[in-house]
Amino acid sequence: MLTYNRMVVDELSEAEIDRVFHALADVTRRDLLRRAADGDLSVSWLADGYDMSFAAVQKHVALLERVGLVKKA
């Protein structure tokens, strides 16, 4: 039996799928997703966990938001 994610297969274009996988290719962005899954967290709180500038973390979050993996409230 083959199982697949309908959102990826049926709703996204090839270009959108490429952007999602590009976003997930970065270890920092994957870690941000894992941490953000714990609930509503601010970018400032997330940035405290990394040895990089707030602006760098903010850029990672912005890319995740552009591809629809996170949503800022």
C-alpha cells in the first residue's frame, strides 16, 4: 500500500514542492520547526537557542513562513 501526503502531491506545484524541500534541507530550519512545534513561540525566544544573530534566525523563520511551514501571528 502506498501512502503519500495529499497536500504535497495534490495541492502544491512542482516549484512549491521544490521550495519546501529546499527549506527543509537546512539543519537550522529543521530544528526551528521542531522547536516551534511545541507551541506559539516568539522569534526572539527561538533566537536565544542559537549561536547566530537574531536577524539570521529571523531570516530562517521568514523562509519557513514563505513556504507555508510556519505562520507568524
